[in-house]
Amino acid sequence: MNPALATAFDDGPSRQVRLPQGDTGLRLALLLGLDLLQGLQQHRGLGGQVTREAQQRCQALGHALDQRWREWPYSAQCQAWGALRRDPADFDGHCRLLQDLLGAIQHLELQRCALSLARPSIAARCWELEELGRLRGLSVRAAAHRSCPLEMLIQLQYLHERLLKHAPHSLHTALEQLQRCLIGTTTVSITPAQCYALLTPLLDERLDAIRRDLD
């Protein structure tokens, strides 16, 4: 961490956050934020599955992320991560922490853009990415049922319609499969693991593109 630090606030004035100053330090913090975003989204998707393989992968991922979270300057978010480690099936808890994490990424990017007078773009792309990540997290949970529960179905339909607009071919194909096998049918014909495998490469591809733009 850069020894020259700026002070921000984390969850109110009682929690101060010390941020790196300078382009290099802020860029490294943003790259860390992207790693946490990817890992937390994956943890949400794996935590929604009950197979032994998924639980083992979720636990291994959690161990790998622990050190990364300790490097993150937003202490309240690190504490929230600790709660999710104990309850990886908590979908809403993951979503809340992801919202906070995205806000922190946006704050870091604005700090960096203020130095270079560049226009921000990274955070907006991350917010869009979370819609696809949320779809994955919901899909793996809905696919565990014989018929998609109504509360999940409403959310899935909303995300499906939003993502379908201007979707590239690869995403369009994946969304069509979810529509056939999960969202637009009375009998689910896709497994949680298949949902996870269907959407994960699309998420990883988009995150890799964001990382390249930071390099």
C-alpha cells in the first residue's frame, strides 16, 4: 500500500478508510476490487449449491479470498465478508456486500480520474456486470427446485429482459437456454451446476476486459 494516504469514510463518519494516493496505488486498489468482485460473485454462486463438489469449491474459494479481503481498505466490508464465510448460502447478504463493494470501486475510480481528468467507465461496467452475476446466483438457487419459485421467477424475468437488450451472441445464447430450461417452463430441466457453468465464462470474459483497460 502506498504510504501516502487519503482519508475517506466507510459506512458513516465513525469508520475512516485510508486510501492510496497517486495513480499507481489507486490502480492497484481497483485491481484488488475487481478480484474481490469476481471472487464474491463466484462465492455467491457456489454457496447456492448443495453438492459436495460445490461446497468444497466454495470453501477453497473462501480461504483464497480471506487474504485478499485483509488487504482491502474498507474494514466494514471485510467484516461483512466474515459473516458470509460462515453462511455462504446467504444470497441477500452477498448482494448487499456486492453493492457496497461496487460503491467502493466507484469511489476509487473517481479518486483516480480526478488526478488524470479522465472520464470514469470502470465502475459503470462493474455495476452492469453485477446484473449478470445476480442472474447466475439466482439461477443456481432456482434450478434446485422442480419448478422455479414465483419470487425467484419474477427476479429472473426482470434480469433476463434487461440483459437481453443489446446482448452479444454468446450472452444471447445463454439467456435463451435459461429461458427454455428454467424461466419459461413449468418444469426445471437444468441443474444448478449447469447454470453456474453456463454463465461463469461470460462473467470472467467481461471482467478480464475491464482488467485489461486498467493495465
